[in-house]
Amino acid sequence: MTDLAAVKRALTAQRIETPSWAYANSGTRFKVFAQPGVPRTPEEKIADAATVHRFTGVAPVVALHIPWDKVDDYAALGSYARDLGVEIGAINTNVFQDDDYKLGSVTNPDAGIRRKATDHLLEAIDIMGQTGSRDLKLWFSDGINYPGQDDLRDRQDRLAAALREAYDRLTGNQRMLLEYKLFEPAFYATDVPDWGTSYAHCLELGERATVCIDTGHHAPSTNIEFIVAFLLRQQKLGAFDFNSRFYADDDLMVGAADPFQLFRIMYEIVRGGALDPAYGIAFMLDQCHNIERKIPAIIRSVMNVQEATAKALLVDRDALTKAQQSGDVLEANAVFMDAYNTDVRPLLAEVRADAGLDPNPITAYRASGYDEKITADRVGGTQAGWGA
Ligand SMILES: [Mn+2]
């Protein structure tokens, strides 16, 4: 039997990190549809993140992206966030938007460009010191488009050298999260294409380095929950970038494309004892809301993660183990599916009410007047940084 009080406690303690860039305008390579009321400054992005937290109660952390969230005084930005009830989470680096990086950043054949890229990573670590952030998040667009364009193995050596230099700069509780992505913008060979590559580099670096799984960065049909189980067993899973994909890296709302996959992922998290914030996994969103209203879309995403988590917590683990060990294939699958097919919305409504929140965060947000206020107050919102 499932202990409902324990399930509620786990849901109340859950922490989801939202990305500053998801509040700003974004689009595809074809068009950015600007929305009224989007943030003009990092402070306004943080205010929107604090609003998501105010209505959900489980999103007290906001990730920043440098240089999109560049400010003069990061310590002041950190205290501004704390005043609004949120803290600054991962510092995301950007070594993919400068002309110098056409042939790569930390893997570029030019040592001067590698230096510039590595210096950016070190700058991000300095910022972490000022904001009180724990996580340095690294994603490299590095790769090549044509066979023979550059030496695959040399590029791994260059990558390892840059990672080592950044890693050795970390202090205190700081960690490095290494994200992978199968392809795009490089179309032939990406330098960190998969979890195995990320894992191997993290293993070489040391215990502060862990893998970040962006759910949209895999080939179709990849069994992501297997990757989760494997990395948890090795204590090398540090974070998620949650989003949904139908085709490539679509960055849609998590749980929109495949809520069953999200449930399977969250089951491995629960199974691995890794849901508790003390375990240290950062459950981040990495999404773009190109045509839908941004704040309610992020609230919806948070709710989707909560629903998948609630279902994962409801799996009758004793019954499942019993069925698995007796080789009862159908019963094991039935126990698993029973949890997935449970309507957890009433349970989550109770959890929210117990926390003094409105049971329906989206309706509450819409009734709050915040959307009308930002639409009236903010003229000329910023673009997240891509898709121009
Ligand atoms: Mn990502």
C-alpha cells in the first residue's frame, strides 16, 4: 500500500527550476512572434519566475543565462531574487552566439578562440560566486558539418582541457552540469552528442561533474528512463532540462508530447530516491513558448511535472517488486499502469490547498491581474536570444 501522507510530503517538498529565457520572446529560425508584456530586464524575468512560484509553490529557483541576463551587480540581482521569494539557480553559459564560434568554441582548432570560450566559462563561475548559485551548466553547440572537416579525436582533447580548467575553478558546493545533444547546429558530428560522452567526461573530471539530461536532445524512441536509472546508479545524474519533443529539439511544454515518458522518468527518480531536494538533482525546465502565453505555459509545465511525479509516487512498490520477483509480467505491468492511469489532479489540488495555494494555479494566475499589469507596464520586451 502506498503511504498517502508520505506522497503528499514529497509533492510539497518538490522543487522545480524555471529558466529566465522562457519568459522572454522566442521563436524559430523563421519568425519570432513578439508578445506584449514580456520582460525587458533580468529583474523582470525574475519577477515572472517569482510569480510562477507564487501560484505553484514548487518553483522557487530561476536559472540564468549569460550573457542574456548580464547585469552590473550580480550580488544585487541575487538579493533582488531572494526578496521576491526565489533564488538564482544554474548559470547557463553561452559559447554559441559569437562569430568566432563558427567552427566551435572550446573545441575550435584556433587556440585563441578556445581561450575566449574557456574564459567565458570561468566568468560564469565568478558570477555563481556572486549570485550564490550552485550549478554551472554547460551546453556546447560544438561539432562539425562534414566528414573530414576537423579531427574528431583532437576535438575531444580540446573539450577535455577546457572542462578541466573550468572544473578546477569550482569551489564550495559548486558543481558542473554537462548537457549533451545529438545534433544541431552541427549536423554531422557533435562533440558532446550523448549521455555516454557526457558521462565519460564527468567521470574523468571528478565528483563535482554530473550529467544534465535535456529530454529533447535524443534520437526518437530513445529510452530516457534507462539513462536516468543508469546515471543514478553511478551517482552521475545532476540535472534535467525538461521539455517535450515531437520531432527534433522542439522545446515544447514538458509532458505535452509524451506524459507517459515523463511518468517513466519520474518513476526512476522516485525508485532511485532522488526526488528529495537534498539528493541534489536540479529539475529544470528548458522550454520556449513561441505561440502560447508564457507565464501560464510555465505554470502548466510545472503542473505537468507535478502530475507525473504524483503518479510515480503512487506506484505500489511492494506489489511491483512481488510481481517482478515472481516473474508475473502482466501483473508487474498492471501495477505500473494503475499508477499512471490514476487521476492525480484531486490529490494535487489537496496538496496546494494544504499549502495555502489556489488548487488551480492557472485559473488563479489569470484572475490575479498580473498578466494585465505586465502588458500595460512593459513596453518593448526582450528576446530570449535566438531565433532572430
Ligand atoms: Mn537544455
